[in-house]
Amino acid sequence: MLDEDELQALADDIRDLGQLQPIVLDSSGRILDGRNRLRACELAEVEPEYITYSGTNPSAYTLSVNLRRRSLSKGQAAMIAAKACSAAEHDPRSETERSARSVSEQAGVSLGRIGQANTVLRYTPQLVDSVIAGTVGIDEAYQTAREKKAQADSAEAQLARLRDEDPALADRVIEGELTLQGAWAERKARIEEDIRQRRVATQLLCEVVPSLAQVRGSQTFALYDSEFAPPGRAVTREVIAHAATALDEMASVWNERDLP
């Protein structure tokens, strides 16, 4: 929209010379072109004149007439074109057509600029209006968008890897219970705890089982004397039964894991 002084000047012109260009509506009565003229007619207290657009692509029409009318840089034009086509509803064309060659032709800018604008629109939408206003250049915004895109691609790859390694943690990230960074920290903690437990278990078994195997066929069992047993470490029939069960369980696990 024009600022107040410009609107007032347009209103004065319409009051003196009449409305030289009609306001263009679509078939539903929405304004495709002429919002400033409508406001100026209201200020001038002049009944506005309308026509209805009869073409098949109202979005392209609006884009074309507004880009031709305004003095814009190629970056601004590309950004406006990308934003307009992103917001277009019920467009029968494919997404590729809307975002590439046809948009380039409508806006009068290169495919490369349209590609940059689409990247900005997708990854740094907060910069779109600044580019359109001319306060941020398209190249600067595109560089920021590329960095965001790289971060997003990295995050997607990390989430895919997490889903393979720990689906439950990945689900918590998707549901918003955990950040991706927090999930990986928890994953790392779980791995470290698993390593610690395996190390402790291995050391215990390596201390107990080989020693037990060494006394097989010796007189050690016949020489056992409970009087010399350390406090709390006496060998009883119950302890022997538990040990036998433990060895059976150990043999089963070794077979399952195909360990030597």
C-alpha cells in the first residue's frame, strides 16, 4: 500500500481527472489489482469502477501487473514471485511449474534467482519481507538460508540415524518430548552405561568361572571346611545349586551367541 501522502495525492488526482484505471476483481469479487485505487476513491468520495478478470491464472496476472508497475531489484522481484506462488490456492499447475520456469518468465528474472528466493522462503521465512522491502539483499538472505538448510539436512540425517539405533528415542523427539541434542545425549549415556555393565560382568565371570573350572577333578571339594570360610561367603548346598543353575544359564547364552 502507498503511504498516506501518496494515497492522498492519488485521491486528489482521481477527484480532478477521474479514475483512469479500473480496479480488477476475480470471479469471487476479490481484488487482484487496485487496492490503492480503491482506498483513494474512498478518500476522494468517488464511486470506484471495477472490471472482472476473465483469464485462467489470476495469481500470475496479479504478479505480472504489480512487478511491471514497481521499480524493484531482481532479488525483490524474485522474492515477491516466490512468495506469491507459494500462497496461491487451487493452482492447477504442478509445483515444479509454479516454482521454476513459468514463475521466472512471469517475474522477468532468472531461474537462479527464483531458486534462491524459494530457498529463502523455505528455510528463512523471517527474511522474506525484508528482502521484498529491500533492507536485506537476496544474496545475503540466500547465504543465511543455505546455512539453515545445511543444519536442517544434518538434523534430518541425525534423526534418521537415531530412528535406526533407538526408535523409542526418535519417537520422543518427533513428539516434542526431547530435543535431538538431548536424545543423542541420552543415547550416549545409555551406551556408556551398557559398556560399564558389560565390563563389570565380564570381569566378574573371568574371576569366578575359570577358577571353578580349575578345581574340576581335584580334591578341592573334599577338602572344603566351613570353619575357614570368609564371613558371608560360605559354600552351602543352596549356593552350589544356584551356581549349577548359573552355569547352565551361562552355557545356554554362550550357545545362543555362538561364543567359543
